[in-house]
Amino acid sequence: MPTDNVKTVPLTENEYVKGLLALMEANHLSGGKDLSAVIGQVAAMEDHLSAMTKELAAMRRELAEARKQNHPVRNALQKVVATMRGQISELREMLAGLKQGVIDGCMRALAAVKAAGLSALRNIAEFFNIRPGLEAMRDRLDDNIKHDETVIAKIEAMSGEYHEAGRHLVNMGRAIVGKELLQEARPVGKLAKAVESPIKADRAALRAMRRCVNAAIGGLIRLEKTERKPPIMETVNKLNEKIEQSRRDAPVVARHHSQNAER
């Protein structure tokens, strides 16, 4: 059952998520810590996506400056801004799907407990079908990281060519007046560095998101492999039932022995 504000409300503040985690913690159910960690990783992706959005705004400002200076990186940066806008939009939708998957899983788990008791949570992982979504996001993040690395290399190369051309022009003037020629071009310029900075920050955010995805997948795998032991309270209740049954059976056994003795 989708929630209208899944894209805006932090995952850890969702009522079903909080309800299930609190229930598992209160009853010391196995898998509670791993599930909490998985949900925490998905929630952390929201923060990294927010950082990417801020870097996009910074890149737009640098693009405006590059246009003013007619810098050779302006065309490349313009394409990066457009691409990054699409990347953020796609990742936001994928993350919204993951969040909804977590919320739906918590809702199903709580409904199962209501219907069948805590024993319904023996295999908590079966309520959460989010692993395919996590793996798809990991693949998309890998593609985006490679794209950023390609753009960074391209900007550095273009900036180098720009300054190499500038060195030749300067040397022409120095040759005319008899000055020693410059042997090396200037390093990557300030504008190129300013342009690179938000792209590198974006790459860092993408890498951080990928670490979250990998950690979440690892947590799900641990949940799936966890030995399915009955919840503690269920075990205690069953033990109490056995004890009570033994007490009820005791007089019957005693009478049986007494009758055998009389014979």
C-alpha cells in the first residue's frame, strides 16, 4: 500500500517502520539488528542524494561562470549538468521504490504478527522483496561513477590543451622581445578546478551511496541466512505449557502406579 509522502518523509520516521523495529527490539527477536541496519542504510542514501542535489546547484553556478569567460570546458560542463539532472531524477525514483518496498515489508510483517503472533517473524527477510531494487541501484551507481570519472579526465585534458595553446601564444611574444621561452604550460586553471570540484563531490556522493547499497545487500543476505529460531516469548510459552501438562499428567501416573502396587 503506497504512501503519498514516501519521497519526503524520512524512512526511519515512518510509523510502520518504527512499529516493526520497536516490536522486534522489545521481544529480542533474531534479525532485528540486521533489519535495522538495512533500513538505516536505505535511509542514509537519502542524505547522499541530497548532497548530490546541492552539487548540481554548484555546477550550474560554475556553468554560468564558464559561459561568461567563454571557457572551453563550458560545453562539456553543460552536458554534465544535463546528465547529472537526469541521474538524480532516476536515482530519486529508484530510492523512492526502495523506501516503499521497506514500508510495505514492515506493513506485511506487522499484519502477520497480528494474525499469527510473533512466530510469523521467524523468517523476517521473506517480507522484504527489495534486493532486486538494491542490485539495480548498485549497477546504476557504477555507471554514474564511471561517467563522472570520464568527465573529470576530459575536463583536465581540455583545460591542459587550453593552457598549452596559451603557452604558445605567450612564447611568440617572448620570442619577439628576446625573452626565454616558457617550457611548461600552466597547470589546470582555477575555473577548470572549480568546475571539477562539484563533479568530484558528486562522485564522492555516488560512491557513498554505493557503499550503502552494498551494506544493505549484505544485511539482507545475513537475514536470509539467519537460523530461524522461534521467538523467545514463544519458546517460553511452549515450555510453560509442557510444565503445566506434566503437572496435569502427574496424578494419572501416580494412580497408575498405585493400582499396579495393589495387584
